[in-house]
Amino acid sequence: MKKQEDTIVQLDFSEEMKNSFRDYAVSVIIERALPDVRDGLKPVQRRILYAMNELGLDPKKPHRKSARIVGDTMGKYHPHGDSSIYDALVHMTEEYSLSLPLVDGHGNFGSIDGDSAAAMRYTEARLSDAAMTMLENLSNGLVDFIPNFDDSEQEPTVLPATLPNILINGTTGIAVGMATNIPPHNPSEVIDGVIAYIDKNNISIKELMTYIPGPDFPTGGIIINSEALPAIYETGEGRIKIRAKTEIENGESGRKNIVITEIPYTVAGNKTRLLETLVTLMKDKVFDEIYDVRDESSKEGIRIVIEVKKDRDIDNLLNGLYRKSQMEDTYGVNLLAVKEQQPITFNLKSLISSFVEFQEEIYTKEYNYLYDKAKKRQEIVDGLLRATDVIDLIIEILRGSASVKQAKGCLIFGDITGIKFKSQESRMLATGLNFSERQADAILAMPLSRLIGLEILKLQEEAQALLDQLAEYEKVLSNSKELLKVIKKRLKEYKALFSAARRTRIASVDVSDYVEEFKQEEIVVLIDRFGYTKCIDAAAFSRVGEETIKEYTHIITLMNTDRLCVFTTAGNLFQIKAMAIPRCKLKEKGTLIHNLCKVGKEDILLYMSFEELFESQLLFTTKSGFIKLVSGSEFETNRTMIASTKLETHDELVGISALSAQDILHGNQKVILMTDKGLSLGFPLEEVPEMKKTGRGVKAITLDKKDFVVYSGVANPQQETFEYKGKVYSSKKIRNRKRAAKGQNASL
């Protein structure tokens, strides 16, 4: 008995992780995520089609429950869960995803809107005509078979696809460290491209693109960067920009309608997302031109209506919609597929050449199979014709034999031992018989009706037809050009069967920027003590009662083209576009100011419109007693956040006062400061110097070490009191002193 120590294997952890992850990655790449370049199928798709073929679900047979198909696939070939198999089955039925669906679904298999398919117990399916081009002659030894996961069944390593499925239907998949994204193409164009390659192997990709100008998406749309396609087909990688197809129609009440009739392929299977985005853009007033959005799609096709307000620039609106919705989207192309167990990035020509190589291989195997089959049949027909010439002798042998084995031995070897003959002549003739075993079996199984003259004539005609067939097969097998002719003939038949007009238009479009267009109007921004912010029309605000107005600590009137400026204790200025402030009803709460700009934990000192700011001067006072005046024109910028003043370390703003030019000109304004210890100081505003926003300011008051400024304000000569933290102070009793002097006790 071995000791426990002998059974312990010492492994390096990093090496084991590396090997295990490599094995996992290879398994995902080869066995799950990437298609084979020959049939364009992932393993799960191939196994589904093979299982359906084994169930006899060809296009002429009735549909079968999807649950049965999924069960057979999972139990025999793909033990990875029923949901992944059913999802793959559903995908192969989607006309909006594939140019040629491989499965004919019956029941609710979802929709282009994004509705999910019904449970597999409710749906039924069978193979489509396109799928049969991938399964023809599967039993003729055209492809290799391997054991399944438990060695109980055999499954094909690849399907004998005679249609270039990888280009026609495309595919998408994410593996480990790599992904594939092959767009679908028009079947007729792809077949023409393959035939062109067969006729001229050294054809360039530029020449191939005269046959295959670009992807053809089932959802249509417009490819707007045609100039990128040559590089994509050369390298196998790139980005395609797709736009929705639109029409302009006359609407109600003098309005115009933008009607979307085709959507980008990237939102196929999720059209509802596009619709929701358009509705959100309308509700949030991102595009004020939109009057209404509605979906009028039906079985006849897609029809999303965007109703545009009167006298608005529709072309400009379209430019904005292309930029801010999925009406224009990007499709990333990556022509990655598996060839000989290796993931390879192909270009257009190498994809086609790999398919043609596969066709030569399977057609050679097919013709070898047909040749062998015809040769065997010729042997039997020749034997039957020879038998009709000596049929009397054969009957005599059968009547004189004690067993079938004895009679068969005589037919093959001329062995007459134990057989009774009527004459010596018959005995001598029997010894000369030399039929093959296959011929002997056919003769022994031949019904007497085959001796009728018409039946013999049929055998003679069949013998001649077999000679012609064998000559044709030998001709094809001995000459590669003849083999390629056969391939081209089959492809032309498929072109006639699956021909379809191109759906996606290819163009080169100059991308235009959107110019914001909206009606200028006055609005009122309301901010409550918790920071909840909203805006309403100025007309609506004029009808608001005084009691309701008291609920708001800040009320700012500005134009909807203006910006709301927010100054904080940290010396920052945040700017918020008026259009970004939610337009609400008076009863609605609005949104926190922190959601509109990145204020963070900073306290807000002042709200005002940019228009008012530009025409004002701001009085800045810091906690450590520095003060200055800054012109509002200093803050002219489109940046959403800037530093409004320079602050020393550990200093902060305690007061910002907005002063008009009239306040400055008339003079007699008094600056009032209050400290934490209750001291106050007043001095004329005209003594405060005007500086740049980057300046620190001048010392306004001398403070004790532990004292600091807590309030700063400006009082006019007529103002007798001011309020601070709920208390009313007398501005008259705060005497004017030099800025550097210490303050005195403030008077209530």
C-alpha cells in the first residue's frame, strides 16, 4: 500500500494557473465563441442543425417542438445548458439578424423591438432551405465525424456547407482575449464574388469589391463612411458608421414629420431602446424642436414618427438626432474565424479563398462517392444483363440446389458439387459461371418480372446511363477546371434560389454638427433650502402666491439661453446651462444642485445668472480677512468650473456680494464685516481696490489668532439694519474705521 506522501504531486501554482487558463481559453475560442471559416458556424449552431437533421426536420416536414430539439442537442452533443442552446436556436430564426435564417420558427420567437421569445415548450421549429445547403449529402462521407462528449454518438467536425454562410449571415462572438464581429452580406453579391475569385485566383480586393461593395444588413439603413470599407476588407478590422433611413412627410397643423423606415443593424432586436432614447430627448428638452414621438411600426415594416414643431430646421434636427441617439451608430468589424484549430483574422479575399478550398475538398469527396456508387451499380446491372442471357441455366441451378449458399457458390465459382442438372450440357455451362459476389446476390434477389422484355430494355438503358455518368465523374475528378465548373453551377443555382435586392445603401456622407435651435424665453430658477432646483416659465411664476414663494431660499430670473452661476466657499465657480435645469411643475421637487454640477461638499454662497454677473462687480471677502472687487467680465468662459479667486491654504470665502455699476458710481456704500468673536468693522466701499480674479486681495481687518471673519456685506446709506443668522444688527452703529484697525463690538 502506497504512503499518502507518495500520492501528493508538487505543482508550481503560477505554472498550473497558466496551463489551466490556457486550456480554458483554447476551449472557449475553439469550442464555444468563434465560427469555423468553412461553414461559418459556432459549435452550438452546428450541433443544433445536425440534431435537427437527425430528427428529419427538413423544410417539407412539420415543425417540431423546440424543447425536443434543445433536448436532443444537449443530451447528445452540447452539454452546456438548455438556455444557451435555445438562445442560439432563436437567433438562427431572426430575419432581422441574418440574411438567410437557418431555422424556420413557428410561434413567438421574439421581435425586432426587443421582445424575448416564448419558452421552448411553446415554440416549434424546422430547418430552412438555406440550412439544407449546409447539410446536403452529410451521410456521403464528405466531412469527418468525431465522438461526442461521452463517446455515445458521432458528430461532424464541420458541416458540408456549399453556401458561403460566414459572409452571408455573418456572426458575432466574444472569446478570451479576442472577439469576432463579421457583418452580414447580400447573398447574390457574395456568390458573384466567389465566382469571380474562382475565375481569377489573383483577383485583388479592390476588384472583389465591385461584386461585394460592402455589408448588407437585414435591417437596411445607410453606411455613411464608404471610404472606410476598402481598408476594412484589406485588414479585416475597422468601423462602419450606420444611419437610420428617414423620410420627410407633411404632418398635422402645418408640422413636418421625420419618419424612420429603417434602423441601424446595431439596434436590431432592441428597437424599443431607440424609441425610448428619442422620447427622453424630447421630454428633457434636449431638442426643443420635437413635438411628439410615436411608433407606428407594423408587420409591413418599421415606422417611427418624429413630429417636428412648425417652422423648425429639420436637417439641423436630424444632425442632432444622429449624434445623440442610436439613429446613427458604429459597427466594429473584426473578421476573426477559426481555421485548422487556429483563430485567424481574415480579409475579404482570404475568407473567400478558404471557402473555395473547402468546396474543392468536399466536391472531390462527393464525386468520389458518386463514382464508387455508380461503379458498384454498374457491376450489378452488368451482372443482371449477363444473367438474362443464361436465365434458363440459372433457373436450373436454383432448382437443382439444396441451399442458397450452394447456388451462390455455383454462380460465383462454377462449383456444381451437389447440384442436380437435367443435362450434361447444363452441367458443363455451369462450371464456366464467374459472377461477382455482388452480382450473385443481385441475381438471387431478382424477381421474375425483371425477365420481361421492357424490364431488360430498362437495364440496358441504365447500363448506358451509368457509363455516361462514370465518364462525367472521371472527367470532373481528373480536371480541376471541370470541378470548379461544377462548384460554379451549384452556386448559380443558389443565387437564383436566394437572390434578394440590396437593403443597405452605401454612401459617403459629410457629418454636420447640430446647431441648437430653440425659442428664447424668460425662466425663473427656484432653489429650496435643501438645494433642490427646478425652473418654471416666467409667466407661470407670476401666478405663484407669496406663501409658496417663501418656500424657496433662492429665486433667480434668467433667459433659457443663459447660464446659472454658482459660487462656493472653496472659491470655485460652477456654470450650469439653463436648458440643463429640469423644467418642472411647481409641485414637483426638481433635482439637487449637486446633480447639475460637481459642487461636492462645498457650501454655496451665491447664485446668479451669467448675464447679471457679466454686468456686475463682485466683492470677495475671505475668512482670514482679505477683500477685493472683481469685474464680472473676468468670468467670461464656457468652462463648467473655474477658480473664481485665489485663496491661501486653509482659507475660504465667507462672503460674495454682487454690485451693479450704479452702486459703485454713486458711492457712500459701506462694507460691513463681522468676526466669530462678535467684533465688527465698517468702511467705505470705495476703499476696496479692484483686482483680477487671480489676486489674493488686501487685508480688510486685523484679527486675533483664534478669530476669523464670519460675515461680509454691503449696506447703502439708507439701510439702517442688516440681518445675520436670524438676528438684526444696526448698520448705523458700526463706525467707519481704517481697514487695518481692529473691530469693535457689534451693536444689535
